[in-house]
Amino acid sequence: MSAAPPRMSTRELGRATLARQGLLERAEAPVTRMVERLAGMQAQEARPPFVGLWSRLRGFDPDDLRTALHDGSLVRAPWLRATLHLVSADDYRAHRNALRPALAAALGVLGARADGLDVDALIPAAQEILRDGPLTFNELRPRLAERFPAVDERALGYAARTQLPLIMVPTDDPWGFPRTAAFAPATHRLTGALNDDPDPRPLLRAYLAAFGPASAADAQTWSGLTGLAPVLEGMARDLLVLSDERGTVLYDLPDAPRPGADADAPVRFLPDFDNLVLAHADRTRVVADEHRPRLVTRNLRVRATFLVDGTVAGTWSVAMRRGVATLTLAPFGRVSRTALRDLGREAGGLLSLVEPRARDHAVEIDAQAG
């Protein structure tokens, strides 16, 4: 009988993930390398990756991210869970085909709107239309509808967005992209071809490096792929096999950091849609189950959050009034004076990043929260 795998506490799992995320100690790394270390950053909106990198990198300069977007070393494209992500060009080329099953499955959200949709016919049509130059989806959808008049126009656009390798085209906007950005085929934006190998194992290793130790269910939640349990079992010979407090089997890279439960975890601000709060099926290592419903709005926005002692302690927002940028904290419960003091110190740098034209800054607490 084989011995039971070593067990890690929830707090130890949290510290391990935070260490990899640059949230125990800010990292010193180029922005492209940090995005790779994070296995990509969710980028449903253009600003959150700037905040996420500011929280994780020592001396982060927003111009470094803008430069990486324009020189093509970082790209913004449909990726994990068929949502927009910021990933390195190298990772996009390496892993995009491994994600094809998840991107194909994403069409299921269309329901009856997909009636008559022929993806095999749509893809070459979209490629032909885009040969003349990048288009926003407001521009692409009607052109597709001219060719497929019997199919729902938004279904055509969503299918093109998820099934054709497309990359957003950066502009000179402050956050790198306008609200409605143009897309171009990946072949127009990348140097080098996509890796044709659909093997998910390299992607899973990148996931464990960024979010491990993790279970097969965690990896599936993060990636949108299914059937990963036998894949990870087959990789177990080269991985460290552990378990959590509930006895769930976890996998990890043998040389990945796993600091002790007593490792110091300073306060940190996370942006909207941050993958730290989305990358596991069991998220108790970073947010209590009772607080999870408060992270997502009715229209499926994932709120910006702040960490105290390594776990999500509340949400935050910024508003500009008469030249004063005010950061409002909405804690889920009592926050110590020391943590509030530390959050106030962090807030100055955050406000300078998100509202650089503000003449003054302020921090307040939402008295209705908690």
C-alpha cells in the first residue's frame, strides 16, 4: 500500500500561491517575463493588467507594459475560458492549440443563437475579410452577416472571436487599447507559427508554476479544459503529489516555492478580474467561501479586491471628484488598524497609477460594508 501524500494546510497553500504570484514580495523582472510567470493575466478590460503588475513588480513602469504591447512581446487575445487575457507572444504560440477544445466548447453559451452556424465556413470567410486590415467586432459582425444572413450576427462575431486565432491591436490609449479595439489574425501580429501540438501538459506545468499546488479540478476551472485528471495522473512521476486538508489530491512542480504558513503576507491590491481569485475550484486558500458571492456582480464583473494576511478582505474602487482621486475600501469584516495603515500606504502608489492627473488623493472606508 502506497503512503498517503503529504498534506498541506489551507494557509500553506495560500502562501505557496502568493509566493509564485509575486504577492509575498514584489518581484524584479521584465513585464513580459512576469506575465509568463503568472501564466497570463485576465484582461477583459485594458486597465487591470497594469494594476496587477504594479502590485507584483518592484518599480513597475506602465511604459514598460505599453512598449511590450506595441513591440508584440505581449499580446491581448481570447485565451483561458474564452476570455480576453494578456499573454506573452511565446506562450500564445506555444499553448493556443492546447486550448482549442475549451475555445470550441465556449460556443455552447450561444444556445439557440447558434442555429445555422457553420464554423468551417465561417473561419475562412472571416480570414478573408480581415486580410484588408484589423477590424473591431462592430465592423466585422455586419460583414460576416452579409455572407451568412440566416445566422445571428452576434453568434457570428463570437464564433470568429473564439475559433479564429485573433489578437487585439494596441493603440496609443493610456491603457494600451480603446474600449472597442480592433482585432487582427494572429499571423499578422506574431513572428513565427503557432505550435500545432494540442498536448496540454506544457500548459499545465505553466499553471502549476503560477498557481500550484493544485488539483485537476483547479486546473480545469482555470483553463476551461476538461478531462485533465488522467493527464495529471500521467504526469505524476515528474510532479510532487500532495493533498489538502480535505484529502483532495494536489500536484505541484518539485522545485516550486512552498513557504511556511507563517510567511509574512503584506497587504496588496488586486485589480478587477484578477486570476488569483479565479484560478481554483477550491478558492479557500485566497478567499473564504462565504465571501465568494461578493466578488462577482450581477453582470459578471469580478470586483477589484484587497488582501490582508494573504486572503481577500474586501473590495475597492476609485472615483475622481474635483481633481481628487478617492480610493474606497469595502471590507468584508473588521480590518486591524495596522492593516488599514498599510493599505493607506499602498493606496498612494495605486492612485498615482490609475489616476495620474489627480491633484490629490484620499482613502475612505465604506461604512455600509462588512
